Amino acid sequence: MGIKAGDGEHALSRIRAWSISWILVWCAVQPTFAAFEVGGGGAYSSALAGALSTSVESVESVWFNPAPSARIGTSSVSSTHGTLWSGLEESPSVHSVSGAWVSRWGTVQVGYVTLRAQGWDEKGLLVGGSRVLSPRFALGAQVQRNGWDAGRLARHHWVGNVGFIYEAGWLTRKTYVRFSGVLANIGSSLRNAGRRTGQRPRSITVGMQVMGNGRVGNVDWRLEADRWELRAGYESELRDDLMVRLGGRLYVAETVNRTGHAGLGYEWRNLRFDYAFSHSYDLGKFGAQHRFGVGYVW
């Protein structure tokens, strides 16, 4: 019995879909993350290599620590569109939205991210709140749902995250410092096709931010089981509300992944525009990542 042309095209489509799916799975378990683990943030956070656990400059910090939104000061929303691993024939696309609403009782935060490729669908959702408890201390907590679906395979899990931010204050006339801490994946449960498959490890993140003379430096260190990650970002104003950002990330597990990040940001009235470029030194064959973001502050 011969094979019809339509059957052959369908088979090739299935093979290509599965190939892309397994590449994404490989990237998720190696030192590159699935979108909901890395990129719930957006262009701003990506340009700074995700070193946002102590940042109060962007609403995207809700993906890295639930506490900083307590000190953002103004309600804001940010949306990002990106293409990941441009070296692949079918480059996945990622979309994310981050929001924070400031009230006299505290700050309500929400976030949503989705990644799509042929044969692959991934989503993340978070809801939380934060509050300033003293002039130096703010606390936040959130619930987050992450998951992916690839044909007959699926994984979904709920986690809880808590974090704090501490204002160390002015160490010198021109240098301001704050610290942060995050305990993530509390009470996590994994489900595969509706069946429990295990627990995702808790993680601990500690961070520091140093500000002065229009420049901001962030450093985060994150530990999850036997894997650890170092993130560092630097931001400086060039001129007239035009910002330049640089970042570096080192992730160490069974293998090592080193990535470089760069980006630009511009503020016009209540609007914020951001662009980020990321490239992995160790996974260079997958190509670069590009993210474009727009935000609104009121």
C-alpha cells in the first residue's frame, strides 16, 4: 500500500513538532529555562539578566520577588513580546504581562506569560500582594501556577512564594543600598496528565541593589536543590530618559550556561519602551533572544 502525499506531510509535521518540543524540554532541564521559569519578566528584566529581586524600578519584579512592588509607588502595567532561540527553524514566541495596583492597603500584583511553538504550549500565572510594614521593611506573598502541554505529555504545578525587601539606606551621600530575600516553590505539587509526579524543589534567592548618580546595580544569587544561579545587572541613564542596560547570568547544574544580556529603555510621559537582547555562550547554536516591551504608569 502506498503512502499518500498528505500522509507524508502530516508525518513530517508530527516529526517536526516533536523535535521542537523535545528541544524545548531539553532547554528546560539544562541551564536554559522554560519561559515561565525565566521569562515571566519581560524586556526590562531580561536586559538585566533577571537580577530583579531587589528592584523597585519596574513592575516586572513581581516575577522574581513579591515584595518590591510594595515600594513601586505608582500603579503600572507592562507587556512584552519576544522571540526565543532565533537559530531554530521554528522560533518559539513568548508573551508576558505584569501589573501592580497600588492602594493604601498595599499593592496587588498579577502576571501572565505564555510561550507557543509548534506542538508546544506553556503558560504561567501569578497573583499576589505586598505591603510596607515599616520604613525599612516590606513583605510580599503570591500564588503561582505554571505548566506546559505537548500533545499527550503535560505538566502543571502550583507554588507559593514569599519575599521581603530591606532598605539599608544611604551608606554614603551618593550611595543607597537595599537587600532582598525570596523563598519560592513553597508547597509545590507537580502533576503529569492529572497524576502527581513529585515535588519541585524549593529555592532561596538573596539579592542586593546599589544606586547612585543615576546608576543602578543589581546582584541576585539563587539556590534550588543542587543547582545555583548568579544574576547581575547594571542600568545607567544616557541622556533625556534614555537608559542603557547590561546583564550577565551564570547557571550551574550538571552543565554550565553563561548568557550575556543588553538592552535599552526610554520613557515618554507615562509610557515606557524597552528592548532586550540575550545570547548564550554555551548554547549559541540555538541563536539569540529578542524582547520588546511597552509599559504604562498612572
